[in-house]
Amino acid sequence: MKKYSSILFDLDGTLIDSGVGVTNSVAYALEKFNLYVENRTLLACFIGPPLMYSFQNFYNFSEEKAIKAIEYYREYYTKKGIHEYEVYKGMAEVLMALRDAGYKLYVATSKPEEFARAILDEAGLSQYFDYIAGASMDERTRSTKEQVIEYALTTAQIEPSTAIMIGDRYHDIDGAHKFGMDSVGVLFGYGSYYELRAHKATYMVENPYDIVALLV
């Protein structure tokens, strides 16, 4: 197995299960447009991708309408949604084991960096990461996973050939491919085995502890 020195982690669906907070916030925003979704699981597609992309592609919103939807989303998210998550079981131990094994750890998330840092601080996970890279608050200047990965690599001066990306959706895998990086698709998040295989994840794991078994 190739030797890596740096590990980039996605946030939603990889480090934390943020499903409740994200879907509640999306539902709140949609209701402002008189769109009501009783089954919140149908909004799970919003977990991971940039909100601008999601509102435009899943609800056919114009750019102007999507910007307004994001404003409504944040009305709920900044007060309640940001706290509605759970850290995946064993994740703190996994991060500790990886640090002890000599890896440098980073976060590369399409969630605005300000929110990502607040969540990881609250969850007690910030201490394990050398840098937390996220999207810009306008979700347009820097929003795609590819842009966030490039930002993380550049800011932290990471050599892509020595790094590996861990995430639960195809955006993570495709973003890694763009920079010639290997990837780990996690099956405990919001992606599927078929999605991750189709986008050619280098490895796949079923639970957080498998990450340590794979890389240490």
C-alpha cells in the first residue's frame, strides 16, 4: 500500500452525522417558498454538496432564488441546525490513532469554514486537525469540493502525492482525482457503495475503525 503523510477528511457524513440539522434547515428554507416536505429523509441529497448547487439542481431554483434560499437556510441553521448533529461513534479515537501514527490531519468541507470550525470546536475534534479548510461564506467564491481541496493543499502546503482524501460522496472522490490523490470512500455516510465504486474510490471502509485498520 502506498505511504501517505497527510489525510484530508470531509465533514458531513464522514466525521459527523449532520443529517438532522441540514434537512431541518433545508425544510425551513423551502417552506418560505411554500414548498413542504414532510419526509425529511428526501432532503438527504442536500448533505454534502454546496447549497447553491443543491437548490439549483434539486429544486430548479434560479441563482437569485437559490441565494435567497441560502439566506433562509441560515436563519434556522445558525440558531439550531448547526447544533443538530452527532459525531460518528469512535471518530475521536480514530483521529487520535491516526495522529499517533504520525499523520497530519486536515478537514476539506463544502460547508462554510466558519461553520465547520464552530462545529468541530463544539464537538471537541478541532484539536486533532492541523488545518480546517471550508467553503467561503458566499458559497460561490470557493464552494465545490475541488476548490476546497485546492485551497487546503495550497494553504497547508500539502504535496498531493502524499495525501489521501476521505469522504462519503462522489464529490470527495472526484475532487481527489482532480489532484491525483487517492481516496477512501466511507460507507457509513450518505453515499452508497455503488456511487463510490462508480467514481473509483481507491479504497472503501464500512466503519470509522476500518480507517485505522487501512492506514495504520
